[in-house]
Amino acid sequence: MPSKMPQTVTTSPDVLFQELTDQTVLLDLTTGTYFALDPVGSVFWKQLADHGDTSKTIEAVLNSFAVDRDQVVDDFCELIDQLDAEGLIAAS
């Protein structure tokens, strides 16, 4: 987990995404690599793509699913690290 949660996250303009019934599929146009996000990851992605505010994103997940705040924050930090490592987002 990062030592500090970024305040904002910007999704890459080189990533296309499509929401499906139970997942969101991401396509990195620079590498041709596909990624799939589960329903919780899908809410994370949609929120980040819409506004990039990490606090609002966490609140949206908490309002959508019956989950523990600490678990959401841990999972979100892990997802941010993974997406950043793949070049799909930029965290600041």
C-alpha cells in the first residue's frame, strides 16, 4: 500500500474502457493489453475516469457495496499501484 493516498488520479487517454454486466474491460491502446475489473474495481475506474477524486471514489464504493472502509482503502491503494505500474493512470 502506498504510504499516502493520492488526492487525484488521472486515467490515461490511451485507455479505452467498456462496462459489461459484471465487469469493466480496459484496453491499453499503446500496448494492446486488455485488463478486466470486477464490480468493485469497475466502480473505482468509472469514478476515476469521471472526476479523479480519490475521496469521492472511496465514498462511491462505500455507497454501492456493503464493505468495510479500511478494506476499501486497502483495495483501492492496491488497485492504484497496479494501474499506475501498467501506465493506465497517473496518481498525484
